[in-house]
Amino acid sequence: MLKKCNPLIVDALEEGKVLYATEEYGRLLDAYEELKKRGLRRTETTIVIPSDAT
């Protein structure tokens, strides 16, 4: 869901508060940070996926 840039997942990672972290959460956060480095960004209405992430 993160690679498809589901807005709910992106919002949770950007603005959410971690109550309980697992290894899976760590991998998800690493993947999110990598997408941000590649150019993942938000507009007023959607999440823009970097062209090299697909």
C-alpha cells in the first residue's frame, strides 16, 4: 500500500504517533523515508509518486 502511495498510509507515517513499533513498522518507515528521498510529495489533493518508484 505504501508503494501505491495510499494517502491513509502516508498520512499515518507523516503525522501519526507511534504507540507500538514492530520490525515491520521499521521496514515500512525505512521504505517511506526512501520514497521521500526519491521525491514523494503531497499536493492539495493527492500524493505524487516519484517516477523511479514504480
